[in-house]
Amino acid sequence: MSSKKETPAHALLSASSAERWLNCPASVRLSEGMPDLAGDSAREGTLAHAIAELKLRKQYTEPMGKATFTRRMNKLTKDNALYNPEMQRYTDQYLEFVNSITYAQTTAPFVEVEKKVNYSAYAPEGFGTVDCIVIHGNHLWVIDFKYGKHNKVDAEDNSQLKLYALGVLADYGFIYPIQTVTLCIVQPRMDNIVQWDTEVAALYQWGNEVVKPLAEEAYAGGGECVPGKHCQFCPVKPVCKAYAGKYDVKEEEIKDPQMMNASEMAQMLAKLEGVVNYHKKLKEYALTKALEGLTIPGFKVVEGRSTRSFKDLDAAFQKIKEAGFDESLLYERVPLTLTGVEKLLGKNQFDSLLAADVVKPQGKPTLVPEDDKREPFKPKSAAEVFKDIQV
Ligand code: SF4
């Protein structure tokens, strides 16, 4: 048995969860030992990152021939149920973004892919991996590729990227005269490519005055549970009482016994925001525990619904044909969706051939909290609605 101490895959005070532990330090120790409920989308993101990494390595740090590149790409994608060809397009967009920075410099910049960083000077045992860094002169770019398609990630004041930047400065701050740091998020599935500039002095101040005390409190297991937006990916969420308190709706809060007024509706909406997702997470967690043997009073585990399918589709269809049915009756002809056509043609050909044929109807009005970044809904006039419809 090796006497070497294994380095854990993720830091306790990870950069990706910094927004959470900076707002709720207690969540760090409470999360220990909680089951990992990461679904297919997290695994899909890991695969997309591996593809993106290979492309960047080929371009910047490990020049390789076509055969080697193809072999390594196939190793990642072939027979991988999580692979979708659209990953190529999205990772190309990421590569193009990095190229747009490096090609704009007057001399070749320093580029590092999957850079391991250590920010333990600010957060105990803090380390992580940055997708890509570029350094030129006194300028550092910290670039993070995001594959999610549900939550838009902002670059402005992004705690994860700021911690990465502090880690990069710990390694390279003595070698390069870095003054300006640009934090970049490339989230192609949401058309979200954003960046934000800050100064090294501001980062050091944030690291020392904000991160250090909160990280120490979190590491020591101190602090109260403080619910908020940062709870979204917290592993404690399914069983956290502070979070559950959000849904603790008391009857006396509704003053008129028959009808709510606008402010009561607002209070109730704020309380119920996210309740469906919370219920789903709690159910997943409880199922995991029940399968481990925990009795949850009033609940039991049963077999879920499943759908019938042919053991061998070809053999079954052969029997149908032998029974006298024409093969054409066994298949439906369905048109490709717009996304399917775009995949088939590629974005450039799709745009040049079909741009004028695409209409995007106005989205359904949706009620969201006031701080949502989308523009308020403006109903289209009848003339605008019918503009694209030819009679
Ligand atoms: S769910 Fe929210 S309040 Fe509860 S521990 Fe996690 S971050 Fe803190």
C-alpha cells in the first residue's frame, strides 16, 4: 500500500462552489459525505470539457498530427452515450474565443491549458483547475468553458474565476508584471460569451479581506446556514432546514382569508420560487438514502414505470413482414427539426441558405423575479406578429 497521501479530486473549499461558501460558510462541513447527485448533464459537461481541452492542447501546448488528434478524439467520443456531435461546434466556439485573444496580441502570448492553481494562501487547502489562461505583457486572461444550458453564468465579479486568478498570480505574479486581469466565461449553448476586467490590487484586497475570514470560518465548520441564490447546487439543500424554511408558508401570512392582494402574492411567489426543483432534489436524496436502508416514515420504494420494447427490432419487423404487412407501413416519415437541419448543414451553410426562412415567434410571457436579467415583456402588435407570415 502506498504511503503517499492521495490528493482529493476536489478541494473542500473549491472555487466552483465559492459563491456558496462565501455566502453560507456552514455549508462546507455540512456537505461532507453527502451523496453526489450529479446527473447526466454534469457528465456531459465533463466530456465536452475533455473535447475542448484536446482542441486547445493541439493548438497551443501539444502540437499533434491529424492521426493522433483523431485517435484521441475517437477515444473520447466513440461509443460514448453522452457524446453528441454538437459538442464539436460548441467546443470550436470556445477555441475560436481563445484564438481571438491570442491572435490579437502583438507577440505570441503564454498559454496554458488545464492549469492547476493553488489559492491556499486565501482558502485552506484551496486548489483547482482553470480551463485556460493567457498571459501577455501585464495582462492575464482567465477563461472558463461552461457547457450548461440552463443557468447563464456572469463573468462580472465571478468568485470562481477570481479565486483562479489569485492562484495564477501565486504562480506567475513574480514572473510576469500582471496588472490587469480579464475574467472570461464561454458558455456557447446559451450564446453567453462574456468578460470582465479587474485589477490585481482589487483581487488581492478581495482575497485578503473577504475570502480569507470566510474561508477560515467555513473550514472550521462555523457560521449559520444562510439560504439564498447560492443554494442552487448545494448538496445539503435536500435536507437543509434553513433552505426548507423558505417554503414554510404559514396561514396567518395571508391576511384576507379569501383572496391574496398583490403584496401577499409577491410574498408567496418569492417563497415558492424553486419549490418544484427543491421537491425533485429532496426526492432524489431520500430515494438514495432509502435504497441504502433508511426508513422514511410514510414512504416506500417501488418499481417505477417502464416501457415495453422489442428485444430485437429487426427480428420483430421480419415477423410482421412475413405476416403480410408491407415494410412501408412500419416506418413513419418525420421531418427533421430546425436544430436537426442546422446540425446537418452546419451553422454557416444553414445561415446562408435558410436565414430568411427562419421565424422566431415571441416567447410566452413568464413571470420572473424583478432582478432577472431579461428585458420586460413587450407584447408585439398585430402587424409585427403577421410580418413574417406570407398570405
Ligand atoms: S442549502 Fe443553502 S442554506 Fe443550506 S447549507 Fe446549503 S447553501 Fe447553506
